Amino acid sequence: MNAFGAGEPATERVTLYSGNANPALARMIARYLGTELGRCEVFEFANENIFVKILDNVRERDVFLIQPTCSPVQKSIMELLIMIDAFKRASAGRITAVVPYYAYGRSDKKDQPRVPITARLIADMISVAGADRVLTVDLHQGQIQGFFNIPVDELTAVHLLSNYFIQKRLTEAVVVTDLGFAKRARAFAELLDAPLAIIEKRRIGNSDHAELLNVIGEVRGRQAIIVDDEIVTAGTLLEMVRALEGMGVTEIYACATHGVLSDPSVERIRESPLVEVVITDTIPLTAAKHADKLKVLSVAPLIGEAIRRIHGGESVGALFTSEMNLVQEMMLWAEEEAAEEVDEGEGGTLLRAV
């Protein structure tokens, strides 16, 4: 590639398709790759049965199917599985399920008697449907990769999120997380050259509420950045905010890869003392969930570059090495493309080829 996002157009043998879960992200990925999304019909009959028809010839093509398993979760999962089956029966050469957000990631172990390991079940379903590999972003736990018997490429938005805060030039930052996200948060803290504090918490029953037990680390007089993989109801996030306020933190920010933002999370964030909450577009942000405190970064160039590398047989891990730090270029590209999409939307053009 001569310039970021300006490489050779995708070859005729690589095709991108999208379900209904996050078409805006899929269009952005297609823009990055200099192509357009493939044509398909994906809709629900009156009896709630899902119908899929691929409208292109995909025989022996390298197919990338972009479909996060976000709300409505069950429908998104079924769309993904049925589309994979359709591509398999259409004799696609290789099918990669691009699942930016992997639902049921919290159900990755038996932590109570007689409960399922649903994260493993979803992995089995994707494999049995006919996917040849999976591309995802920040799984709830990295060991979920081991549930698959097919190759898994797990990308991370840690570099993207940390770079955003590097640009803010916070003078006394401290990165705060819980034990479950400590490993990736440590990398986040190293990129910011900031100390790491750990909040010990215990989840109560099957609710989204967690009890905070202890804060390990010095946070007084600092600007705290709470880091996690996802924000669901923001209940635990607000508990962490209250605990940090009581320990003399001056400003509190939060960031997460996946903005699930179930009710009443947005209202809680609006009314909270949080300065800003930064998420990515792995899950679409509906108009009702927009808030001044929410900042959305796009993972489209990150996923697009990974797709380009997978198709070309190049290293995906090299995306995160010091020699190939493309994060700033990714952010600049995404911001420029988002601005262009707004301009085109006002002019009536929905999508163009780059």
C-alpha cells in the first residue's frame, strides 16, 4: 500500500456481504477496501422465519460476512448462521464470519450448577453452519478463541482507544479496570505511560449489578480512565465512578470497545459526573442513544485492513507491532470518511466506490 486506505482495489475473488445488524460499519469497511458490498436479500417473513438469497455468483470466492451479534441478538445470530449456510451451498471458496461483537461472551464457563456454556455453543453453531474462519474484536475473554475448531483472528481496539486519550494529553492520568480486563488494560496503561489501578468487584447472582470490594492503586488527585470491553446497563460503571469520586479523583473518563448500552445506560451516563465515554462502532448507536458525553470511534479501517491481510495471506498480528503502528492513520481516515458520508447523505447519495 502506498498510502493508508489507498491500496490496490480488492480483487474479483474477495467479496464483502452484510446482514442487518450493522450495515453502516459494513459500508465503511467496503469503502476502506475500495469496493462495494455484495448483493443479497435478508429479511424476515410474517412467521418470523428468516430468508436469505445471495444475488451474486460467489463460487470459489473469498467471502467475508460482516455481522455482529448485537440487538436483536437472537435474530442477528440466526441471520449470521443462515447466511453462512447460503454461502456454503453457493460453493463459496472460503467463508470468514466477521463478528465485531460476539454475544454470549460472558457465558464462557460453568460458574453455577446446571448452567450452559453458551459462548461455546455459539462457536459450535458458527463452525457447523460452514464458516472457515472467524474475525472478531475484543472477546470478553481471550480463551473463547479455544471454543472454535477453526482459525480465529481477534483484533483489539485498545490501541485505537488509547491513542484517542493520548491526543487529549492528560497530565495525571491513571487507568482503572477490573480484574477480568486487567491484561488488556495494562497494555492500555503502557501506551499512555500511566499507572494502572484495579477495582475488585463481585457479580451478584445473574443480575448486571456488581459489588465493588476494593480499589488497588493510587488514584487520588488523578484523572481516571475506566477501561472495559463493554458497557451494558452502565450500572457497574457508575459504581466504579462513585468509588473513584470517594477517593479524590479529579476527572473521570470511561472507554469500552462495545457500546451495548441497554436501557437505562444512556440516561445514567448523561446524569453521571463522567466527562466523556468513548466507544467504537462494533455495535450501531441508534439515534435515541446519542448523548453529548458519548464519543464513537470507528473500527472500520482496523477490520478492513485485517480483511485485506487475511485475503492476501499477510500477517494480521503485524497490525499491532511497533513497526506498523497505523492507529493515527486509521483515526484520520475514519474521521474523513465519516465527514464525507454525512455530506453525501445530505446530497442523497448513500454509497460510492472509493
